[in-house]
Amino acid sequence: MDHAEIKELIPLKALSRLDGDEARAVDDHLAARCDECERELASFNEALAAMAMAEGGDDIPSDRIWSRLQARLDASRPPKRN
């Protein structure tokens, strides 16, 4: 699995939604100390923590936090190929 494929899986790693070969590939890549992917994972973890701690009477994260998370997901997505 190449770097771009690993980077696409980082959001799922932050959500603990990887298993099997994908989880091992991402873990191995991070263990090899890829600074870019480590920063990306930390960024997603930070956004998720902010969502978990968001204050609100109905326990729904604010639109601002969802917007930030969506922007990060969009930025990590590679451009579509025709």
C-alpha cells in the first residue's frame, strides 16, 4: 500500500474503523514515523475530541466543529481522476 492509500485511511484510523490488512498497513506506516500522516492523525483526533467535548443542551456538536471536520476530510481526499 502506498503513502496516498495510507493517507486516505487516516480518518478511518481516527474513528477506529479499520481492521485487518488496512489497520496493519496504517499502523506499520505510522510506526515508520511518517510525520505527515502522524500530523494528519493528530489533527483528526483533535477534531474528534473537540466534538466530544462540545457543549450543547442537546449533545449535538456545533455546526462550526462539523464544518471544520468536513473541511479536514475534504482536504485529505485526493483529487478525482477522470
